[in-house]
Amino acid sequence: MRVNSKFARFFAGTLMAMPVLMFGFSNGPPGARTGAPVDGGLACTACHRGGTLNDGKGRLLITAAAYTPGTRQKITVRLEHPDAQRWGFEITARLMSDETKKAGTFVVPAELRQVCGPTATAAPCADDAVEFVTHLRPETGAGTGTGRTFEFEWTPPAASAGGVVFYAAGNAANNNNTNAGDSIYTTSLVIGPAGNAPRPAISAGGISDAWTGQPVIASNGWVGISGANFAAANTQWDRAINAGALPIFLGGVTVKINDRAAPIYFAGTTQLYALAPLDDTTGNVPVVVSTPAGDSAPMMVRKAAAAPALLSSPGPNNRMFAVVAAANGAILGRPGTDTRVTRAARPGEVIFIFGSGWGPTEPLVTADRAVAAEAAMVDRPSVTVNNTGVTLMGTPTLFSAGLYQTSFVVPAGLADGDYPIVLTAGGAASSSNVFLTVAR
């Protein structure tokens, strides 16, 4: 796929996490704990601690069909984890046109709980009160492993209301009767009225790393997706980040990679840029794009433990040119390929290189929230310039959403010119078509 140079940019800002007082709720959580950005992005982590949000070991799935106005349909929420022994969830339905407004009403069986508004007052709900469905204690399935499915019904608005987005959070608990050590997952699903606009479609070969176009992806790697019938207009995530939660729904679009919701940086009519969520799976995995018109056909892409790509911009002769930084923060590279570049790198100076998909970190960093603190790479990468290894300085880290960094001294003996630069991590090498521009 063609790499869009507008995507090759730094992701600014690190949002600090605030400590909260936490309690467990086996008989149902408070309202507004579905991860919906409009509700502050709160999920079960507000009460359950010890695990990593969306840690890649389990998953949460919502199933719903395109709706016929006023016609009731079944909704299912499926939570899976290989080690959990107790299960809980919460879900809400909102209008895409105004996510502060509810979309339709829930009809729940006696073994589940319906509550109204963020204060979780008992149903029935007032006409304008947002609704949530959650578990009751008997339905948490204490002592049952592998997974659990919750079923209930939903009645859409009486008249077509355009797109509807469901947000859900799930708690795959360890059943130790405390709020510690549980695994929390969030997801979303967009549906629309039946029989409207054409469904989204992913182009054949339309999935790759977002910066250098390699047909392989990795967790915490930026992914480019090309196709048709995506967003109605170009939208970036700038105003959609809420309390550190990165948007998994943008411009009416959601992306799922191996059934896990992926944060979206850019949604356009034919192009998407998303961040691959944390997931231990390797091999071919499905990618699905969803809009109010429905889901795309799954498109398979190879997922690896690491799929390193270097931050770079297109340049002459179909080459990519690394965008790097000097020790004083000046942006370096090949002049003319990126408006931020002030000059080339100089022989003998320290430079910082950046990239995506370099591999796992300690501690784990989930893709759906802003990075609160730098995380060191588990396996130290290696870098060559002009096919000669350089010595990396310090500890390579993941320091922002999908953005890794490391530094080294540019070899002092290099003459002016463009030299291939390759980073190898987890046994995988970045594209050989990326060049570092050097000038004295």
C-alpha cells in the first residue's frame, strides 16, 4: 500500500494516570464503567486492580445486527480468558450523532441488572436517562473457567437514528474474593439501520505497517488500512482522547484486529491508521472495519511478535528517509521530505531514532491508553547504518502511543550521503528501503 507522509509524525503528550480508590462489585458495578469516552473512559479498572487493561490474554466481544427501527433484537456479550474463574460486564448503547444520548432501550432477564444514568439508579429508566446493563452475583459464574456469555435484548429507537455505538467493559476475575489481580477488557461495536449505505471494504493487500508499507503488523505497531466506504469525512483523534483513553471509535468507524478493538488515529473515506492492540497471537489474523452500514469482510494479515518500522518520510527514487532528532530536539533527516526537518544528521553526533512495532516491553503497555511512563523493551534491538552495527546508548523504550525510541552516535567516518538504516528486533528487520541522510 502507498504510505501517506502525513501520518509520519510524532505523537505528542503523555497523560499522567491518577490514583483512585477502588472497590469490588460482584453484584454489579456502578454506572458509566463501559470505557465510553463520553463518560470519561472509566472501566472496571476503577474498582479492580492488579492486572493490565486489555492485556492481550483474553478478549471481550459484542454481537448485534444492523437494526430495524423499533424491532427488538438479541445482544450478546462474550468474555474470554484462559485462567479466569469469574465474570462480569457492563454495556451501554449511544447515538453516534450525540454519544451523551442513549440509543434505544434494554430489556434484560431477571438474572441481569439494568440501571439508569451514571449514578446507577434502578430501572425503569426515565426517557432521557442513559442505560446500562450489568451482571448480578449469580451470573458471575464463580468457579467456571474459559469464558462466559451474557444475553439480553435491545429495542432500537422507533425511527431511524443513524449509527449506534455499543461500549462494553468486562472483568475476567480470578475469583479470590478481592478486587486484586483481575483482567479488565473494553470493546465497542458500531451498527446502523439495515439496508442503508454500502458496507466498508478493505482492499486486497491493503493492510501494512503505517510508515514503511511492510505487509506485517505487531502489537503497539501503527497499521495502515486502505479500502472504501470508511468514514464520511477525514477525522483525526485530537479531540477524541478523553482522560488518557485513546479512541476506539472515530468518525463512525471501528477497527478490530483479531477481534480486539484498535485505537484509531485517523479515519478517512478510503484510509485508516490504527494502533494494533496488545495480543500474544502470531500468524495470520483477521482485520475487520465496521461502520453504521455494517462490517467489512475480514482481511487477513500476518502478525508477528515484532514488526519493526522506522519513522520516515517518502523521498526521491522511491526511497524512505528516516526522521530523527538531535540531542537538542532539532528534527533531522533529508531536507525537503518533511517540513519539520531542519538539516541532515552530522557524523559523530548523537541522534535519536523512532519507530513502531519493535516488540514487547516491561512493564506491558496497552495500546488503548496514553503512555503514562516510558517502558523498557524486553529484548534489546540492534541497528546498522550502511550495513555496519552501531552501539545503542541507554535503554530503548516505548514512550508514547505506538512510538519507540533509541539513540546512538552517527559513525564519524561517513561522507555526505544517504545510507541504509535498519533496526532488528525480535528476529525481524525493518525495511531496507529506509535511509539516513548525513551531511557535515
